[in-house]
Amino acid sequence: MEGGSGAVVTSDPRSPEGKEARLSSLPDLSERQQLQLDTFRDALFEHNKTTNLTAIRDLDGIERRLIRESVRLVRPLESVLPPEMGRRPRVLDIGTGGGLPGLVLAIALPDIDFTLLDATGKKIAFVQRVIDQIGLTNARTIHDRAEAIARDPALREAFDIAVARAVTSLPALIELGLPLVRLGGHLLLPKGTAIDDELREGKIAAATVGGRILHAAKLPEAGSGIATRLVMVKKTAPTSETYPRRAGLPSRSPLGRDSGKGHTGLP
């Protein structure tokens, strides 16, 4: 609950009360899946003491602001899975950092194959250790940049869905993600609420790299105390080989910037 100051007041997630609250907020998970989530959360908390995996360093914050925020993506992700594929869906987590949201989603959705991508060796090594520790068979890691793997014929346009937390601006995420998503696939990009300028630029970026922003709807509350809008982008045309541009350029010089002001026309 929230106190009068607006701060989120919570119990220790490892206490019986915290466990009950946690279970009530998550999708239908088996006991094994819940144990995997708990193990991941605790490992993230412990390793973050010596390795900078996330700016959130308290156990309760990791539970509510990272784990629960990732869980909020389960239903939207399921909603855009193509029907009757004849194969297992493939999802890419761009800039997974300490494994968010990719590891949480892989635990919750065992019938989907997840690839967790990050350019920082220490972070991706931690994620791989957790995958091995909890016996997760539907997740693998790649230590590289999105700009680089988009040049690999085996990975370009290979994924049905790509997800990414707010690791950079919306136009940059669209430029990095859409080349890796198949035609008809989707990007799921959780952002904050004050994103009107990013949406304007993102609309231009999406059109440039072969996509269209479908909506930027607010996600239902999940007990995290955070207001989040989920930007959903659909790939509607092949992406030019020009994109993504060389490493770092999508973030430093986002597509759509200074291309004129105006209302986004999005929710």
C-alpha cells in the first residue's frame, strides 16, 4: 500500500506475508516456477552487492519494481503470439541487463524460447549462471550488441517478438528491435507515462524501419507502484539493410528527432 508521502510501503518478500502477496500478483505458476523466480530474485539481490546489475538494490524493490514489472508483460506477450505456428515462438530480450524482463518471462512461459541479449560481459555471465542454476531450458544468452547481431543472417528477422525495458529512447529501441523481428512480428516496449515526444519521434522511426506503433496503452496495476505504458509496435514491411545504423548511433541520433512537432494521435 502507499503511505501519505506517496512512498510504497511493503513487507519483506521472504516473509510469509510477502510470499502470499507475491503469489497473488503473479500469473498461474507452478511451485517449481515460483521457486525459480524466488531463486532469481535472491541471486540478483546478492550479486548486485558486488556487480552493478541494476540500480535497485533492496530486496523489496527488486521484487516489486523489477519482478512484478516484468510479470506485467506476460499477458500482452501472449496476446500477440501468432496462432498455429508449427514451431515454438522465439522472443528476444534486448539489453537484458540482469535478466529483466527476459528471465522472468522465460520462467512464466516455458513453451516459448527466449534469447537474452546484452553487451556487458559481467551481466550476461550472471544471467547464464542463473539459467544454469534454476535449470531453465527455454532460455539462452548472447553477449553482443543489437546492432551487431542484426547483421547475422541467422538472427536478422528471426524473432516473433522482441522486448526491451527502457534502456534507451523509444526511437532507438524501435531501430534496434524491428530489424530482428520477422514480418508481422511485434516489439513490446514498456516505458513511463510522460512519453509524448518519444512517441512522436517513435512514430517516424517505426515508419522508417518498416513498422507501425499500434498503441501505447497504460498497463494494469500489478502491485509495483509504478505507472507504465506499453508501446506495441508491429512490423509491417521488411527493414532496409541500412538499419540499424552502426553501434551507438541509434541512441545518439534517434530517428525522428527534429522532424517536426505534432500530436502523436496515440492513446
